[in-house]
Amino acid sequence: MIKIGITGGIGSGKSTISDMLRKKGFSIIDADIVAREVLKIYPEILQKVKEQFGKEFFNEKGELKRKEFGNYIFAVEERRKKYENIIMPFIIEYIFINLDKFKEEGKQVCFVDAATLIENNLHKHMDVNILVWVDSKTQIERVKNRDHLTEEQVIDRISSQMPLEDKKKVCDFIIDNSKTLEYTEKELYRALREIGKKYRGVECLKL
């Protein structure tokens, strides 16, 4: 099974790429979805969050107040790293569990969509890595409009991730997602065709 990593920054459009791939019937492991799933599967995560950050970030049902907690941890790097040290081992473990499952099912290809693919060294376990790139101005505006955050809050989140320019040096393909959807789709399919040529016999990539 060919493992293809998809990475980028917040607001760069990884979800757009993943949606295009899903419509073509590809298997996707989305790290954002995994991050929500592990909170339900492993209750010890939320218990550690309560112990280290306090109960004020939980509602009456015991659910994490995601936006409020996000604003709090992204404002200070030490807080963010503290939370990542709690949850990231569970996310990585669950990604590998899903990769094994897809392999056992006989899938030819699986994509792993993760903003911090490189930061957490997951890219080293992929056969190919794709970067979804946008310019910083577009990135900031997209996140402000999508998540209803202030520019300062958006910059806090962007600053917590590896710069896109640094990710370029590690990835095999770069998709410019700052133009039209049609352009992005053409760039994606061009990359998939190139990957398909490299791995002969993978007809599903020869779009």
C-alpha cells in the first residue's frame, strides 16, 4: 500500500484536497478527525487535560470547550506543547492503527492528512509527501473568516506550526491552493499521475 502524506498549514486548504480525493474514492486518514476520535476512545486524555489545565475548559456534560481551550493554549507556546505532549502519542498510535486496517483491507493507496505531519516525523513513514501551499495573506484571511477569530489569534495558530516555506524543502510535491479550485484540482491530479508513474501498476492514481 502506498502511503501519501498531505500537509500544509492552518487555512492552506488540506481539507479541500482531501474532499477531492474522497470524491474519487480514496481512503483518507484525517488527523483532525482522529484528534476528536481519540478523546472519545481514550478518556484518560481529558482527565490529564483537567488535571493540568483545570476544569473551567469543560462544560456541564464534561465535554471540552474546544474554541475556548484552543484560544488559551495557542496564546502561549508552552501551553500548546504541554497539550500536544498529552494527546499526540494517542493520535499517532491511532493513525498507524488505521493504516494497518486499510492495508489489511487491500487498499492500494492511503492518504494521511495532517497539519503537523512533518513536525511529528510522520512524513518519514510516508512513501510520498504533498504540501498544500498558500501565501500568508490568503492563509490569514481564510482562517479569520472560517473560524471567526481575530488576526492575532490566527497568527498565534500559524506561528505554532512549521513555516510553509520550510515544509517545501521536505515534501515531494507542492500544490498551490491560492488560485481557483479548478487550478488546485489540476495540480492535484498532475501530482497523482506522477506518483502513479513512479509506482507502476497503481491504476487508481492515473487520473
